[in-house]
Amino acid sequence: MSKIRGKKPTRNVKMLLSSKGLRADKWLVVRTYPNKLKVVHRDTGTLKNVLFN
């Protein structure tokens, strides 16, 4: 099973993640969409969709 590679979040994405209750230093951005982010956890590899408006 391969690990998904993500990129470090920008400052605005860090603020968005922290507003959703996630620790920004533990998540990497895999893909951005117009109304959501697909992020992966650095340690566990868990994928999560973060919705925003």
C-alpha cells in the first residue's frame, strides 16, 4: 500500500484547518477543490475532506 503524498498547507489553509478543529501541523493538502480540501494525516495516512464556503 503506497502512502499518499501531500503538500504543506499555506497560511490561509492552516487557519481554515484550525477553525475546523484540526491541528494544522498534522495535516498535508492532497487536492484543492472550489468548496473543499482533501487532506491526509501525516502520521496515520487518514484521508479527510474539509468543506468550506
